[in-house]
Amino acid sequence: DADDVVLLDQGALMRDANVDYQRGTARALVIGMLAVLVVLALRYRSLRSVAAAFVPSLLATAVTLAVLGFAGVGIDLVTLTALLMVLSMGVDYGVFLVDASAQPQDELQAALLSTMVACLTTVFGFGVLALSSHPVLHAIGLTAGVGVTASFVLAPATLAVLSERAR
């Protein structure tokens, strides 16, 4: 009851700080997604090409969140940060395939092969982290491994969307 005494609840302060960081990271993720959409729109100036490059990565992010939920992994600052990387790599795969779809068939095959090699090296690299007993490294590895795999599996949807243009 003393007037000049301040009680600090360190646990509550840390929880509040963590929630603030999570909200800020989620906000940055959404802003980053919108910025990527703007850049893709400026690059392609075609709704179909923008969708072909972006939607597979967005779906891969949703698949990753679903798998993490089923696995009982909570969404925290670490997984949100890894999701930003998943989204970015998924857009990269989409851009590679959108650009390659306008090229001769052998260049498209080369783009598919190089995307597969990039995916495999990333999944193996982060897969090792997923095997870690350290919770943060495990969360990064699991999120990135699942997300990049989903991005690669869904990337050919880019070609399906673009092939509709030819019809």
C-alpha cells in the first residue's frame, strides 16, 4: 500500500511484449504480401499472371498453417517469420514459372528442374533444423520444410492457370 512502490509482473510484461511482437510480425507479413502483389502487378500488368505467380504461394502458406495446426505447433513469432520466407520463396517459384511459360518448351523444363533443385536443397537444409530438439530451431525447420514443399507442389498450378490463357 506504499505510494512510492511499483510492482512489476515480469511474466505479464513478457507475455504482453510477445503478443505485441506477434501482432507486429503478422502485420508486417500482411503488408509484405500486399507489397509483393503491387510489385507483381507492376511487373506483369496482367491479373492472370499476377495470380499465377502469387496464389500458389498464398495457398502454400495456408497449407503450412494447417499442417502446423494439425501437428500441434503454435503460431508464434518464429513461425510467422518463417512463413514470410515461405511466402517469398513460393512467389519466387511462381515468378520463375510465369516467366518460363512464355519461353520455348526446353526452357520451361529447365525452369521446372531448377525450381525442383532449389526446393530440394531448401527442404533438406531446413529439414535438418526440423529434427532439432531445440524448440525454436524445430519450429523454423518444420515451418520452412512444410511450406517450401507445399510451394513447390503448388507451383505447377501457375502453369495450369497460364495454360488457360492459351485456350
